[in-house]
Amino acid sequence: MRLAALLAAACALHLVLIQPNHPEAMSWRALLLFPLELPVTLLALMALGQTRVATPLRIAITAVLTIIVALKSADFVSFTALSRGFNPVTDLSLIDAFIRLLIGSLGTTLTVLIGLAAVLALILTAALIWWATGIWARLPLPRAARVTAAPLAVLAGIIAVADVGHVMGRWTLTQTPPGAAFTTRVGVERIEMIRDTRARLAVFNEAAADDPFLDRTGLFEAIDRDVLVIFIESYGRTSLDTPLYADLHRETLARYEARLGDLGLAMHSGILTSPTQGGQSWLAHSTFANGLWINNQISYAAALASGRQTLYHHAGSNGFHTATLMPQITLDWPEADAMGFEDVLVAADTGYAGPNFEWVTMPDQFTLTALDRLLRNDPDHRHLFAQVALVSSHAPWTPVPELLPWDEIGDGTEFAEMATSGVAPEVLWRNYDDVRAQYRLSVDYALQVVFEYAALHAENPPLIIALGDHQAAGFIALDDRAEVPIHIIGPEALVSRLTDIAPTPGLLPDNNVPVIGMQTIRNTLLSAFRTPDAAQLGN
């Protein structure tokens, strides 16, 4: 009976220590790993089990392992959704956004049940670790055996520490050697991540303060019309390269390239590296506007607090009416005050009276109709410089809207039948192939809306800068590159000034086009449309 309990306790600790933190490591092969922390733990418990430090030791082991179990679980979710590990410094604020996304996709009841299950699982894990350490701490051993266990525990600890030092940077998350201190490595990596994040923040703050365009005038003198920066949700390079998506999306791009060309519009396209993947669109928006690489919440907050002049600050001080239209914002958005927008329009400001498309508040076609009605047809005679975020191609990708004639769009109730059609998210997400099929259709809808809007205004076209905010999560995109297309559409005289960021004529970027960091776009835009006098002042 005692032997069975000891084996069960050792197996429990073994399972905790080999818990994978990456989806690709989820395999039966993981059970064959030998965690070097296991002999350290068992020998330490055997050596100190009958002393006064036994209880504090068990408390410490239980606390540390439970925290690392939580970190590994957060890693697993983060790698699945964002293709990167969880950063305790920058990602805690994402928990609220993640919960709201789950509520929108799965409903409140199921989200609450998932949350309760996660909390219960963590409590049961802590209880299991506490029980397992107690079984080994209470093992009756002769004094000589306990004395022998102490130096063996120290030796095992030295081996584990040496393994961490040797393995760090040499093995990937899915290539852990058969005998390794993997759990310790996860803990050490988090300590290094926290230290590195703080150091990067200091460098970031210095970069934010260094703005060669500070208070410059004449920066947009060459622009004689509205400028629209349109972010297309989850539109990534996979639409160009992955056969499942490229067959449809490339055909759509080619069709509209021909149509817009016939209408006299110029087009150029390119590829950008986004600071995020799978979510956190606001990091891409902020990177684009600030001209800084903003890939986490700490940098995002630092940029807001820095007082740095964004692209929209510069547009406003150079005569434009600046605005943003964000149909997915349904809560307070105080940070908008620091972004340089004169007008901030969120979901409640659009006049949409139709039903939600699950988590998505309104179809993209209605968003662009609201853009014209609320901003572009405003009696303010200044040209508009606006950021618009389209959201129809956001998860859960069901139901997918259909295009309507523009003159049939009213208060949004005309979309009611579409909003109640299709498969419910909780049914769709049982099969990832079905999810990918819906993602394919929703991105195609978003692309069609943008290009139809460009065609609608071809007689007096705005300068449109349409780009993806980020690639979809890897298991949906089937592509782990954090790269997105960018399309410049408008009069030839303006589009031709932006070939540095969109080198390929048309809507289909060349396969070998140079990939440009999204943080470079702000300064390129600020340089591209200066008059000769302003350009001379900027040198």
C-alpha cells in the first residue's frame, strides 16, 4: 500500500513537471521525458521530511510548482492565440480582453464555466502537489538513509542547474532533451523575460522622446484630399501564400485590380511585419501611428504616456481634420485622448441599429457607410485624415455578411437576417477546418468591401492606405509569419510617392518584395508628401 502511494505521488509530480507549454509539444512522447527536478524534489523531501523545515519546504514546492503550472497554461493559450509565450509583465491586462472575446464567441454561461473549471483545476493541482510531497516527506527512513539523501539532493540540484545553463538557448520548446530541467527552465525564462522587458522599456522611452519630425509644418502639403488608413482585421500574408486562402483571395485581388484600374485609380502593394499575431490589433495601430515597435502592453502604455506626436498629431497640426472610427470599441476608451484624434467615434456613435454578428458589432460595409455619413460629409471643409478599423474578419468568423448595394444601407436593420444566419460559434469551433473555411470567407468579404468602397469614390478618390493589422493565429492562418499586406489606392500622383512601402504596382505584392517593419510607415508618410521648402527644413 505504501509503495503504491509513493509511486502514485511520484507520478503526480512527474506529470506536473513535464506539463508542456506549447501546443506542438502535446504528444504521448512527452510522457517519456525525465524531469531532473523530480529526483531533487524527492530526495529533498526524504532528507528533510522529519525535520522542522519539512512543512515550509512542502509549502514552497507547492507554491512554486502551482505558479509554474499556471505560467505553462498561460503559455499554451498565448502560443495558440498569439504565436508567442506569455509575458507576466506585459500580458496581465490581456486577461480581460480574452474573457470578453470568449463571452462574445461562446456566450457568458460557457465562459463562466470555463473560468470556474480553470480555477478549480489550479486548486486541485495545488492540492495534488501538497498531497504528493506529504507522501514522500512522511516516508519512514533510517537516519543514515536521510543523511545520505541530503548530499544526493544537492548533487541532483547541481545537475539540474547545470542543465538549465547548458540548455537555455540551445533547445526549442518542442525539442526538450529526454532528461532536462524543463520546468526550471520555464521559471528561469520568466525571470529573464521580466528583466529583459524592463530593459527594453528604458530603451523604448528614449526612442519615443527622439522624434525628428517634432512640430514640423508643411508635412502634407502635397495632399489635396482625404486620407483614410483602413485596418483590415486578421488580414495576413497567408491570404497570398497559403493555397487554402490564396486561391480565393488572390482572385479577388486580381479582379479588383483590373476594375479599379479601369476606373482610373493607381494601386501599389507591399508586405509589412506586424508587431503582433493572432490578436492585439491595437499594438499594430499604435506601431503604425507612433513609428515605434510596440509589441506589448508596457510599450503601448509608455507610448501613450510619452507625449510623442503620432501620425495623427502631425496631420492635425498640418491642417487636417483627424478622426478615428472604431466600431468594435464598446467600453470607455480613455487612451484615445493621447492619440492625436480630434474626433473619436466608437460603436455607439455609428448609428447602427441592427443586431451584432456575434462578437462583431456591425458589418464592415456599414462602418464605411458611417465613415461617409459622419466624417467625410461633415460641413468641416478641412480634408479628413482618419483611422478606420474594420472588424467583420475578426473571430469567431460567423456569420459572414454579404455585400449590399450601397444605396440600400440605412440604419443597419437591413443586415438582421444575415446576423442570424450561419453556424453558431460554439458549433463551428468544434472543427478547425470549418473555422478556417469561415475565416477564408470573412477576409474575402472585408477585401471586397474596401475595394468596392474605393470604386464607389473613384471619381473623387481619397488616398486609401489599406493594410492588415496582424496575421491570424497560426492554427488558423497555417502560417506563422507575422506579416501583412498593405495596399495604397488613389490618384497616381500620390500613390507614386509611397513606392518605398508598397513597391509592387497593383494589388498583388510580388512574392520577393522586401518586407518592411510597420514602425517605418509613419516616418515614410511624414517624409513623402512634404513640399520642397518643408523638405529642406527637415534636412
